[in-house]
Amino acid sequence: MISFLFRGLLRDHSRSLLPIIIITIGVFLTVLLSTFMKGVRGDMVDLNARFTTGHVKVQTRAYAENAQQQPNDLAILGAQELTGQLEREFPDLQWVQRIHFGGLMDLPDANGETRAQGPASGLAIQLLDPGSGEVERLKIETSLVSGRLPKALGEVLISHSFAEK
């Protein structure tokens, strides 16, 4: 039976070639889009865990109710003590303090007058503490286009496109 079907496919190319091509293209597109979507979903989870929430997020109830506004006035006071307590209770996890903020970045000229400005949103992390692991976790060194990592207090790291503007 199989040899009969196989001989029929080989005899009439016009009736057999088109369905084979269509099935091949359909399988190719299904596999391609399935793996693409799985990769996008994995990247979203990974980026969200590394940049936004981490795997565990500790915040006050008042902050959680207004989280979209990123209210720094509702941040946790005494975070050092809380971080120390969490490190003692859950030693397998890395606990870091982060501040998400937004504002207007102002670039002054030599006279102190505004030369350029633009809206900015940022993430305050512990770059100067090598034990925090933030540089490796966020893959900052491999992402640098120009410049260097901040080495002292008062220095800031901004995106390449924002620096160009």
C-alpha cells in the first residue's frame, strides 16, 4: 500500500509537489513562531526579574497601592535593618535595595544655565558595593557603549542615546 502511494506521488509531480511544499512551509512557520514566542516570553520574565521586581519584592502597602506613580515618599524607612533581618532569615536569597525614580535631567552650560534637558526615569542601585552583585546581575559592563562605570559617589550612568541627545 505504501509503495503504491509513493509511486503515485512520484508519477504526478503537479499533484504531489504543491501539498508537500505547503505542508513544509506550514510546519516551518509553526515551529519558527512557536520558538520565537517562547523566547520572547522567557526574555520578558528574565528582564522583569532582573530589572523591575526581582524574584521577591518587599514594599509597603501604601507604596503598593500607588506603585504606578513610583512614590519615593512611601519608600521603606530603615531599609538597612530590614535587609539585615531578611538576610538572616533567608540566607539563600540575595537582598538588594533599589529605588525607581523619574524626573527631569538638566544639563547646564559653563555659566550654570540650562543647555539641554529631558525627561528621565532611573534605577538607583548599589554600583560601588562589589558584594551587591548588581553589576553582574544587570549585565551593565557588557552593555556599556562608551564611558565607564561610576567609581565614586556623585557619578551617574546614563544611556548612550540619552547622552547623545
